[in-house]
Amino acid sequence: MTKSSKEKRSAVRNLISSINVEKLKESNVANAPQGKQCSPAIKSMNSTLTANERQLNEVKKLLAAGKTIVELDPKSIEQPMLADRFAFEKELDFQNFVEQIRDKGQLVPILVRPHPEKRERYQVVFGNRRRIACEQLGRPVKAFVVELTNDEAFAAQVQENQQRKDISFVETLVHCLKANKDFPRAVIAKGYGVSEKTISTYLSLARTLPDEDVLQWIGPAREIGRPRWEEFIKYWKNDLVISEVRSAIKNIAQPDLDAMSSDDRFLYLLDIAVDKANRVDETKRRNKSHVVRQNYGPSSEILLKKSPSKMTVEVDLNKQPGLAAFIEKNLDRVIAEYKKEEEPLTDS
């Protein structure tokens, strides 16, 4: 018997329903070394443990609801309807994740749906990293298979990401921009649990982000939030900054690049953008300070401005409309006379 949309939405909510996150945090903190600041590796491990604990609770709920875990060939499963992450296969944390699955197995099943357009194939709803890890290891991937509409799959993906909290701010912006092509803004806002006004703000920011190749070079930059991205976007509007940033990406030495995390890459480009923008502003200030202004006419109705790079003549149209018209009418003649005087003399 086919389930109604209401029953399917209920199943999805049960899958991604919240649990007591504070208790999980307390459990991880209790196991962390005391009296010392946790290293990035410890923080990453604690974050992974918290996610696994939460997801295992969700699995128990699905099993209690009568859902069955199946094993699927990862190659039979397509990418999510909307990619929610930047390329991550080369990131160190993903490589560590693959090793974890190699050593301990896949602890948490992924969620897939029958592919809406391709027979005998599936589509990831969430758990794409686990799918790719299992594919790299050459082993089946454990999964729950649930019939979901596009709207239901989108809601499940977003809510899972919101609970994991490991999707970065910039990935969220890009995901919203992609979703905006296929879903009403109200659906996106409901999925993210924010107002439509907030989604509008996200979309405005997303449309001013650097080009995709620059974003992929940076990566997810998970520790970089909205203020830093807004700062970078402000500088990215300057063509000279864009050129400088692209040059830096092109010329960086591979060993230096390999030593950088995604956050490091963002901060590296931000420093370059700030430095270039400051130098451009300084040049503008220096040129402005060298501008010579001279007024002409009985009422100072003509202003001549001369800088190291250009000269302009301004005529007050309210006071001297006839002079302005005369200059405009005779400008071509003046240029022609100038060129004639500049021509070198030749023997007749």
C-alpha cells in the first residue's frame, strides 16, 4: 500500500528528529583531556563522535519504525538532487573519515530514495560522504531506502545538515542559490528553519560570491562565518583585487598549498585582497591630493582640474550655457588644429 505524503513526511521527521545535543556534548567534553585546550584533531574527533552518537539514535528510531537496512552497490547510487558540499575528496578530514570506515566499518546507514528518473538506480538524500568512502573502499554501502518527493528529499537533506552543523556558511549560500532555481523561497526557508527574509539575504550574498573555481580552490572553510565572507565579497567587487587574487592562486607553490587547510586558503586570499585594496585606495588618495584646481570667469563658472594623470574642464551650465555649447560645438576643430600643429614639418 502506498504511503500518503503526510506519512512520508512523518517518517522523514522521525529520521532527522532532534535529540538531546547538550547531553552528547557533555559526554564528549567529559572524555576530552582536562586542563588543556583541545587540539584541532581532538576537536574533529569529538565532533565526529557527537555526529555518530546522534545518527545512531536516529537509526534506532528507524529500526523501531520497521525500516530495514539494505546493502547497495555505491555505484548504483547517484549524487544528491542538489550538491550541498564543495569537492571534499582531497580534504584531510575526508581521508581520515575513509580510514575510520576501513577500520571500524560503516556505523551509520545513509538515506537514499529510488531515482525519480532512472530505473533500478538510487539517489542520495543524505550521507554522500559515506557513499563515496564505501565506493573508494570497494565495499557495499548500508542504506535506508525511502520513497520521497523532491520537496521531501530537499527538506530531509537540509534538516540533516542543520543538525550536523558541519556544512559551512559558504556551502549554505551556494546550496540556497541552487535550490532557488527549483524550489519556492518559502520551501527553502522552511527547510532551513529561517525566515524568507533571511533566505533573501543569503541569496543576495551568494550572487556576489567569487566564481566557482575560486570557491572550489578555497574549499568549505568551515570556521569562516558570515562577517569574513562579507568582507571578502566587498573587496571582490574591485577588478584589480580579482586579478591579484587569481594571480596568487595561479602562482602559489604546490608545497605551500598542500600545507594549507581550507580555512588557511580563505585567509590567505583575504589578506591578498585587503592588501591590494589598500594599495589601490592609497594610489587614489595620492592622486587626489595632487589635483590642482583653478577657477576661471568673473563668477568662477569654469573649473579646471589637473592631476598627474588627467585634466578636466567643468562649465557651470546655469551660468555659462552658451560657453558650454561653444566648446562642445568646436571641440572637434580644436583637436584637429592641435594635431596639425603636432605634425612634423616635411621638406617640400
